[in-house]
Amino acid sequence: MLNDRNKNLLLYHFIVFLYGFTSILGVLISLKALPIVIYRMLIGAAGLAIFFLIINPTYFRINKKVFKKVFFSGIIIGAHWVTFFYAIKISTISITLSMMSAGALITAFIDPVYNRKKISPYEIFFGCITIIGVIVIYSAEFVYLTGITIALLSAFLSSIFTILNRNLVRRNNFITLSFYELLIGGLACLIFYLFTNDFKSFDFKLKGYDFLWILILGIICTSYAFNASIKVLRHLSSFTVMMIINLEPIYGIIFSILIWKDEAFLSLNFYIGFAIVLSSILMDTFYKRNKESEII
């Protein structure tokens, strides 16, 4: 039988698999980055609200002090998704997802500072291995320098959000946190759009299969995946979460190959880089397992 940690490891791998598919949806949906995120977060929040009304309306309750922290987390996750989709729009899926792998190294530095603990040498070590893998897979693309910079900012925001939420989820209902973070993030993005743009209805006009892709993004890849990702933070460290997220580029590229038959991704560098990234994740898992067995 799998223990709680291993069950949550498997669950989070599945969640990251879904996150890998969001990059494909970002390309398929004809809208700009900000409208995509507004649709995504508000549909995700609506899905959870309906669930609350059917199952247990008390899930809407939240402590005022906690709400202040959730408000900040909601803005952070909204900004992360906007920069994520924007990077995809101005560069490529490959470049954007590869830069997300930098999140593990960023977390290795920020998490100890935020939680007032020593920086772990092994986390820095594994994080650096991951970066080497990313560099091998994607050699410097100066043409997409802006996209790379935006994607790195997205990785930074993702790391901040993970660290903040890991502390919140220990003492609060994870599904309630998910609802308010999605709602606040969606409304914040909408307000930001209204203040920085003259409202243009065509920015939100869905074309072709956009409605279907938006529903999949909002319900499956957000309501379900986002809520489940917060739940697993009770059992996994911030660094382990960010390490698993390193598989998102692999899943995203595999999806793009299957959908667009783009075999150019399957170069020797891809396999070498994949092996390096995967080895860093496996080493992190084995290291933590050995550590736990020593404590027991």
C-alpha cells in the first residue's frame, strides 16, 4: 500500500500532466493572455462555488486574517498565469515551459529565507542539475529574449505562490483557499484589464472551438487541478512540488508533438536534457525517502 506522501506524489504528477496540457490550450485559444486568465480563473471559481452549494455551503467561510493572505496569493497566481500565457504567445511552448523549471532553484533560495531556516545544500545541488538539463534541451534563443524573461518572471511568481500556500494550507481548508484565490485572482485581472485598456468586447469574443477549450481549461485544468495541487501541499515540501513541476515541459512538448506532429522537438538534446531533468527529480525523491527511513 502507498503511504500518504507517495499517493500525493502520484496525484501531483497527474496534476502537472494536466498543467502541461494548459500550454497547448494557450495556443489553441485565440484570445490574448489576460482574457484567457480572466476566463480561466472566474470559470474555475464558479465551478467550485457550485460544488460548495451542492455539497457544503460552509466551505465559503473564511477567517478575516486568513483572507488577507489569500487575497495576496490570489493576485500572485493571477499574475503567474498571465505571464505564463503571455510568454507562450510571444515565444513558444518549449521556451516558456523550459524556463518554468527554474522554479525549483528559485524555491531553494526563497523558501529558507521566508520560513527562516537554513538553505539546503542538496536542494541547491538538485536545482542546479535541473537548470543544466534545461540549458541542454533549449540552447540560447536570443530571438525570444523577451519571452524568456517573462517566462522566468512567471517561474518566480509560481515559486512565491507555492511557498505562501504551503503555509496557508496547513491550518485552513484547501478547497476554500482554492475558491477565494481563483475568485480574487480573476477579479484582479479583470480590474487590471479595465484600468489599462478601453473595454473591447472582441478581446473576450470566443471563436471556433474557443468555448470548449476555455471550459476544459477552467473546469478540468483549474477547478480540479488547482484545488488538488493545493491539497497535496499538506504532504509535500515546496521544493519537491517545484521539482515535479519540472516535468511540465516534457508533458507539454509531448502533447505538442502528438497534436501538431512536430518531430523537431525530438532531437538528441531533448533526450539528454530530459534524462538530466528526470534524474534530478528521481534523486530528490530517493534522497527524501532515505531521509524519512533514517528518521523512522
